[in-house]
Amino acid sequence: MKNKKKGHNIKDITRGDAVVQNLSPSKVLLSHLICGIGLASSFWLAINIYSINLIDNPASTLRLIWLIEVPVVVLLYSLFRKDMNQSSYLKAVARGLLGLPVGAVVHALGAIVLGAPVGTQYFLRTLNWSLLMSTFTFVPAASVYGSSWVDWHRIFAQTKPIGSIDYMICLPAHGAVIGGWFGAWPMPLDWERTWQEWPICVTYGAIIGYLVGMLASFCSAVFRVSSQHVKGD
Amino acid sequence: MAVTEWWKNTSCGGRRSAFMVFFLVLLLHCIAILLFTSGFLLTRTELPHHSQCSDVSQSPCGLPDRSPQGDHDGVTCWTKPAVDRLVIIVLDALRFDFVAPSTFFEEKKPWMDKLQVLHKFASESESAARIFKAIADPPTTSLQRLKGLTTGGLPTFIDIGNSFGAPAIVEDNLIHQLVQNGKRVVMMGDDTWTQLFPHHFNKSYPYPSFNVKDLDTVDNGCISHLIPTLYDDDWDVLIAHFLGVDHAGHIFGVDSVQMIEKLQQYNEQLEKVVEVLQSQAGRGSLHENTLLLVMGDHGQTINGDHGGGSAEEVDTSIFAMSLRKPSITVPPEFDASSCKLDLDGREVCISSIEQLDFAATVSALLGIPFPYGSIGRVNPMLYALVAGTWNLEDYDMSSSQSQLKLEEWMHNYAKVLCINSWQVKKYIDVYTASSVIGFSVDDLKHVADMYAQAVNWSDSLHDVASCKDEACRTSFDALKKQIDLYSNFLASVAELARTKFTEFNLRMMGIGFGILLISIFIHVLVIKRVDDITVFPSRETSSVSFGLIVSCTIVTARACSFLSNSYILEEGKMTNFLLASIGMLGLRHSIMTKKMIFEATAFVFLISILRFTIELGLSKPQEVLDFHSWMYVADLMPIVPLIILACLLYKSIACSSFLQFFEEVEISKWGEMAVMKAVAILSVWSSTLMILSGKQGPWIALASVVGGWLISRLKGLEQDNKNATTGLLALYSSPVTQWSLLASCLFFCSGHWCAFDGLRYAAAFVGFDEFTIIPQAILLTIETYGFSHILPTLGLPILVAYKYSSNEAKQTRQSLIQLFQVYLIYGLIMAVTTTFTVLCVIIQKRHLMVWGLFAPKFVFDVVGLILTDALICVSSVFYFIQT
């Protein structure tokens, strides 16, 4: 199944490689769907096979989620690597895997600055959470852009995505971060629910943000295609 | 130019116009807060009347019975005295679980079961002793509680301010009645008593109570006088007030070695006291008819805090022990006690009593008039413990006799309750007639109906009650009904009074809030106008920037978070979260423009340090590290930031003097001068602050200096980026928001939180050994608001001037307008935050935590706002000088 898809995508990209990398909305939808299915299947596995859930065993569930999501994301986004001519698919995969720990460190530091609890009992949770966040944000970008500082800068600092691939990376990543930020808000409330603990509700927020971001990225792809049609006419 | 024209037109000098604006805002805020506070912080009218012995003839209860034994002094006042002498030992901040056996709680904690002597006597069937769970009414501060205990009323929140001055109680109270009726009172311990009752004691041994660090002076003073005094016969009531547990809680927390040592010490002392009393308890001896009360005035939380209304603070205990042997068993209808075995297998029973009832019960036992303003009920259990002991020698303990005895007791109790109800009814009638806001008509009518019902019943009962022997068997139920009726009446009065004295004047609160909103509107209007003026009309400008949107969001989020008690509790972390968010956005911005990445990173790093400091500050200083070398290091560490600060100060002064020396033009620049002034005033203030706040002072001062510098630097980021195309509002909103968030972070970093127990009373004693209210209140204010309000407000010009100290000279007028705008924005942020706190107080006024959480937060914010406004006024005079 994967091979078939690969063939499709390469054809698609080589066509639009000249100035801006553009994918058809159906491709965007498909790749986002795969990411979403990856997430959903990891949850399904956690609950039905390993009988763990995010609330009772946050660390192990988070680990399961990112373990499943990382290969999906890396393999998928490596297909869209920017420097298609210079670097091979395997190299893009390696870049993505390298981006994982780097992103995790950034996210962990950010969370701690924002007030995530530190301590030995939280170490595993924070580690797994930041790896998951890294999967949402850094890994796709690392696979696609590699060490191209200009692209990273454009996506994450300036938030100026150009093509649909840029949107596919930029919007879900921002969605995940913003969703995580909002997800932290219920934490101080005195409802005394277990899901208020770090990092459960933050994870929920991030996942919801990520899904919304993917939806927005798909919409933008559709919108762009339709506006191009208008221009063409 | 429009700018200069405006500046000239609005007044003859910018300084005056700026001052006028800020003064107007200050004035509006003051009026609003005064109005709001008068509606919110409750007050109670104190009535000047005092109860008299002769008053009882007006009551429907008939004259008290003559004691069959023949009175020694021939006079029986309101009730028949049941005890001759009373020993009250007050242990300040006595938690309920210090007294009750640990089996009453889910988990045994180290501080439980330390007062073994109380368990022992409470469990012995032949001793008339009992442990009560005493429920206090908030506010649970010592002064309020002593006032409540002695007057039998409900002291209100507004009195909290008096806790410093401890003014004499003018209202009728237990001690006054004791003195009035010829009882001799001896007091020892906490000097709050002598402040409350300056002329009442025959003998007093007061010890200063305000030095919280001192665990032993008051207690040792008490101990040295207590036992010898017990052998004397020149007193009728003895009050000994121990403070050690309260102080140990404040300093070390409940779960500490010091606390357990204190409790063990008390256990020993109580054992001695009981021993002495028992040795003298024989017939005709000194303590033949003595009642011993060991009681707490309020509880405390695990951290040793008190003042609010949480169960830990409200639950305290009373241990009562009568030296006359057997007491009667009260019918279970009146007895809400629960019994459990303690760890040694002894059965200990615990009853419940409201602190409100204390004054009435003790008055009834001693046979003195109830305090005029008392709204308590004579507690059946405590009354039975002692008043069951009349003439018991005359009866055999057979069951029929005990039934008769019980009936006799109930008859007595009904009579006491009758007097009690009559006195309470009289009080609420007079209160309504004489105070501005009395009880509502409906409530009064309801209560009056209940009273009438009870009295009618008692009239019908009187005929029956005169009988004796078997015929009266039927009257048992009638008596019970009678007691129930009176009890219901008294309970509903207490209920009514609780709502009444916690009822708010909504109109005043509304007006105050309205004025606050108006002041915010004016604030916004002025900001808008200044913004419009500074924008050059010729050029196309965007008055809205990303920074502005972010700042508005952050400020609104912070303000809205005050609507929930959880966020107020976690305010330190909340503020830090928001500051970190805005700091990270700044970092992103600096990466975007590829400028000042170092500064932005340093700022984020600083925030993370602050974050850990806040968490450390929230937990009480625990046991000091064992290693001596570490202690030296900890003692010496603050010198490091002190040296750094000194270097920074030297550098900044050296720089400016250097500039002065070589380029005489520089001095005329406003920015240079403002920086110099700011540095001068900040170094003056921060040295005071560092002395007051102890070891952490230099660290926090350094953090605030570094933070301020970084924000000023980062401001340049936006300035360079956008140049003159954006308005001042868009330019300054983000740095000023950061500035204010950093300021409130520093408040929490320095170990404060918005509660009265978060005040650092120790700071008030820096340089003073004695307690004098004004200088120490000032010191306390400076310590509390120093890093969070005084320094940031006075240092704000640095934010504006920073750019100009190194750049080409810009127009002084424009920089003055910028400063004006910055102060306006800063003031607005403070005002918005406080307005939301006020709104929250309005919404949550019926919340359980209103006195524990919202009211202190309100007071802290309001004082902070006024202080900031006043400081802005001062700064406008200080900085707004055109050269």
C-alpha cells in the first residue's frame, strides 16, 4: 500500500517542484488522514490491546502513541522532502528521526519554563509528552526541510507558509502548540480529576489542536486550488 | 507639530497636566474602592448597652430559684451559679486533632495524641470531664476570636485591621460582667487580653505576643505564674493564654519537631494543673467547685496559617472538667456526641459546641448576666457537665432517682434557656431599632413568632411544673418540647445573625464597581487620545500590532482568571505561565528578526528561574540543612548578588558621570536624566527592601534589575522593527505588560501570597523590638509591596529612557509623552486586574471561601492599586520635568 502511494506522490511533486511545492487537496487529505488514523490506531491499541489509557498510565500511553505516530509521520513526510534531487528518501527519514530528540528537548524546556512540574515522578511523563509534541512539530519539518534554516525560519518564526506542504507542516504544528497551551488552563482548577494532572489535559489539547490544524491545512489546500481555478479562468 | 502643540495646549506644563490626569484616576479609584469596601467589608454596630442583674425581672421566666443550700452571698443574679471558680486555659491555635484522639481521624499524624492527659480524664467515668469540638466563626484571628468568645457575638471582617492595635472592647462582654458582679479575674499570657480589657483584671501577667519567632516567652511566663496562682484564693476566674502552638505553627508549620515539643510541654503543664486542682477539690477546699476549661481560640492549617473559614482553621476544641465528681447523663436528644476508643482502649466521647455559645454558657454557669450582645445558646452538654452537680449528695443513684434528677436538670435548663432566649430577643430588637441597617422585617417577624410560641408553651407549662413527684412524669415530654422550642428559636437567631453580619450592601458595591468601570473608560480614552496625537496623520499607520493583541489577550486572560478561586490560589504559577508565554513569543519574534536572541533567551531563562523560586516560596521554609558547611554557604550566598548589584550600580553611575564629564550636552537630554533619577531612586528603595526581606532580598533585587533591563532591551526590538509607523500604544503595550507581569511574579517570588498569613510580620520588626503600630505598618507595607509595586512603578521610566541614553537626542517632549503613555498603560493594566478582582468578589460573595480567599485577595489588590496610583502621581511630579 505504501509503495503505491509513494509512486503517486512523487509524480505529483515533480510536477509542481519548480517554484512552489503544491499537492492536490486529495493528497493533503490523504496524508492528514493517515496521520489521524495513526493517532487513532495508537489510542485503540492502547485501550484494547495493552489496556492502558492516558489518564491512568500517562507515561506508557504517551510512549505508545509517539512510537506509533513517529514512523507514520516520518515515512509520510519524507516523501515530500524539499530537496528532492539532492537527498534520498532514507536520508529524509534519518533527518526526521534526528529531529525527534531535538524537538523533544525544545518542547520539554518550553514546558518547564511555562511551569510543568519537575521531579523524578514526572520525568517519564515529560519525556514522553515532549517526544509526542516533537512528533507533531519538529519531525515533519525535519523530514521535509532538513537543515534548511531559511525554511525553518519561514515556517516557525515568521509563520509564512507558501506551498501546501508548508501549510501541512505549519498549521498542525502551530495547532498542536496552541492547543497544548490552552490545554494547560484547566490544570489549576480544583475539580480534582485525574486528567487535570500534567501532562494529560495538555496532551488532549495538543491533539485537538493538531487535528484542527490538519483540518485547516486541508481547507487551505482546497481554497488555494479553487482560487487558482478562478485565476485560470 | 501636533504633538508639541498638544503638549503645550493641554496645560502650561506637561508635568501638571500629567499629574492632573493621574490624580484624577487616583481619586476615582479611591472613591470607587471606598464605596465598594463600605458595602462589602461588613461592619456591625456595637451597642453601648450592658446587661444588669436587675434586668431579669423584665423577663417572662420568673425570678431564679433560691439555692436550697442557702447562698453564701445572698444574691442570685440571672441564673443559679453552678461553679464558684473558673480556670480558663487558652491554647492559641489549638487544632481539633491536637485534642481529639487519633482514632477519630482517618490517619494518625505525628502531632496527634500528644495531649494524653485530656484523653485520660475525658475517658474516666468518675471524672466529670469531656472533650468538645468547638466550631469558631471566621475570621479566625486571635483578636476576633477573643472578642467573639467574650461578647458572644460575631465580630466581622472589618475588625481584622484592628488586630494590630487591639483596641479595648467597649461592647458588653463576659469579662465586664464578671467584674461588674464582683468576680476577681486574674490573667496571664498573651497581652492581647490586657489590650482588650485594660482595666478589668485584678492581677495580670501580660507578655508580648507579636514576636512570632519567640516560642517560649509567653508560655514560660504563664507557666511560672499558673501553678502558684492556683493555690491562691484571691481570684474567681483565672485566664491563662499560651501562644507557643500558634507561633510554632506560624514559623515551622504543624508537622514539625517544635510543634510536638510544645504539645508535650502543654501536656505536662496540664497534668500539673489538674493535679493541683484535684488535690484541693475536697469539701470546703479551695477548688471544691471549680471548672477547668482548656480551649483553643481557633485552629490552624498544616502550614500554621489561620484567619479564614476552612474547616482546619475553624475547628478547635474545648476540654471541660468539673472538679465536682459525678454529673448527670443528658438525654440523647440533646447530646450529639460521638464516642470512640482511643489508642489505649479508653472510650472518649466528643461533643460539639459553637464558640458563639461560649459566653452565654459560661455566664449561665457562673450565674452572671449574659453579655448584652450575646446571641449564643447555653450549650446543654457543657451546662450538664457542671450544672448537673447541684445537690447530688442528697440523692441516691438509683434509677428512679436519676430520672427525677434528670427532670430537675431539664427544668433548670429550660429556665436558663428561657432567660437566654429573652436576652437574645431583647438584643435583636434593640439592635434593629438602633443600628442603621437592622434585621429585615420578615426575618424579625419569623423569629418573633418562634419566640412567642416558645414563651406561650412555657406559660402553659408553668402550672404543671409547680408540681412534684409522680404527677410530673408527664411533664418530661413537655419540658423536652419546651427546650426544643427555645433551642430552635436561638438557632434561628444565630442563623439570622450569621447571614446578617455577612450580608452585603449591594447598592454601594454596585456604585463602587460602576465608578471603577468609569475610571477604566477614562483611562482608555486618555490612552487613545495620546495615541492619536502621537501618530503622524500624514502617514498611513497601523495602530494595532501583534504585540498589542497579545498583550490584550494576556491581560484579559489574567484578569478573567481571578473569577475562579482555583486560579487565585495558583496565582503565582498563573502569572508565571502568562509571563513565560509572552516571553516565548518575544523569543520567537527575536528569532524572526534575528536580533537580540541572547536577550530574549536570557529573559526566558530568567522566567524559568522565577518559576522555581515561586514554587519554593510557596512551601514554608522547612528544616534547615543539617550540614554546617551548607548553612554557611546558604548564609554567604546572598552576598554574591549584592556584589553584582553594587557593580551594576557603580557602572551605571560611572557611565553617566563619564558622559557628563566629557560631553556636557548629554546632561540636557531628558533620557539621560530620567535614567539617573530612576537609578538613584531605585537604589534608595531597593536597599531598604533588601534589609526588610532578608536573605532572599538581594536575589530578588537582582532578578528585578535584570528583568527590567531585558524588557527594556527587548523593547528596542519592536522599536527598530517598526520605527515610527506604529502608535505608542502598539509599541509599548507588550513591554509594559511584561513589566507588570514580571512585577507580580516578583510578588510571589519573594514568598508572598494574597492572604493575611502571607504577610511577613517579621519584616515589621527589623530595627524595632517593641510594637509600635505606625512605623511597623509602614515597614510591612514596604516589604509586601516593595518588589511588586514600588520598584516597578518607580522604575518604569527606564523602559522609555533606555533607547535615548544611547541614541541621538530626540525631542524631550516626545519622550515625555511616551512616558506619560507608558504610565497610563501600566495604570490601566493594574486597574483592569483589580476591577476583575472586584467583579469576582461581587460574583462570589456567597462563596464558602469568601473570607478565606477572595476578601484577602481583594484587600491586597485594592491596596496595591491605590499604592500604584499614588506612586504614579509621585513619579509624574518627579520625572516630568522639561529641560
